[in-house]
Amino acid sequence: MTVPAIEIEGLRFAWGKHAPVLDIPSFHLARGERLFLRGPSGSGKSTLLGIIAGVLGASAGSVRVLGEDMTALSGAARDRMRADHLGVIFQMFNLVPYLSVTGNVTLPLKFSAIRRRAVGSDPEAEAGRLLARLGLTDPALLARRVSDLSVGQQQRVAAARALIGAPEIVIADEPTSAVDADARDRFIELLSEETARTGAALLFVSHDVSLARLFDRAVDLAEINRAGVSA
């Protein structure tokens, strides 16, 4: 039996002594699956992603990522798991402003020997390939500081950074909120094609329900979260 990419059972999370933000009896993401997780702003989507990625610890329950229970790992072990196996596209991109485009894309390889081995001996070439797939090909642009790029260009750099080294799971947190509809659909299609090429699972989180048609399956956070409390 194939181990799911993500498997959650009995998850509960609360900030301190406040009411639970998340109370999820069950949730799973199959390996290679492209899943759209929808929910309005403040519904707990980013909190859930933080728990899956090991940035936050659950109050109760199990969160298995590639068979490893993140709730049973130390903080350092969760960091290692995230660096080796997860590619994350943050809502605000979280690029390093003083690094070049190529420097930002290859940054995850400095923290993971597994992803370095997947890339091979020429990480800059792999960065260039991914950026070209996302429409960034000008050598002069790739050498520029990422802070000099447009929002749309930064979005594509963030995607290439998440994809480099073929992580088994790619998580995207509202990554298309700042671009127009045509660019948004092209971005998602390219992201889906690249994850399909490597066999990665894709968890795409957004409040925009019109995007659900581009994925294998759609789940509404409100339907799986019994807490129903804003976060």
C-alpha cells in the first residue's frame, strides 16, 4: 500500500487557551495528486499549512508527511523534513531581496543534500530550466536582484525555488492573488505540469473557487474543519 503524501487524523490546534482554530478529523493528499484547498481569508488555511510544514506544532492528533508523523519529531527534525521534501510557495513569496534571481532559486539546495543530489552538478542550469519554463529567460534579468522584479516575475521565481530539487510535496499558499486571470491560469498550468513531471503532490490553497477546475480534486476547509473559528 502506497503511503499518502499527507495524512491527517484527529488534528486539533488552538492558540494558547483560546478556542480551537482547527479541528480536522481526517484529511489526506495522495502522492502525485493535485488538490485545491479552498476557504475564505481567516479560515485557518495558513495555520494548517504551517502545521503540515512543521512550522507549527499540533495541539492533538497526527500529521503524517510521507509517512513521518510531524507531531512526534523534534523542531530540528521537522526543519530537516521540510528542507528535504517540501517546496513551499508563500503568499508573500518570502524571497531574499539582496540575492539574484538565480541565487533565490538555488537557495534551497544549500539546506538539503537530497535536493542537491536530485539537481546534479549544475544547479544554475536547473534553475535556468525552471525559470525558462515559467517564462523568465533573459540572462540579464536572472542576474538582477529579485527586489528589482515585478510582482508577477517574483511569483515565478518563488515557484521555481519551490520546485528545484524535485521535492515530493509542493505547497502553494495563495500564490496568485496579485496577478491577472490569464497569468494566473498559465502559472497554475505550468506548476501542475512540472509537479506531474517529477511525480510531486501539489497542495494549492486559495479563496478563489474559480481555480478548482484546474485541479484533480477540490476540498473546502469548512467541510473538514469542525472548529469553524477564524485564524
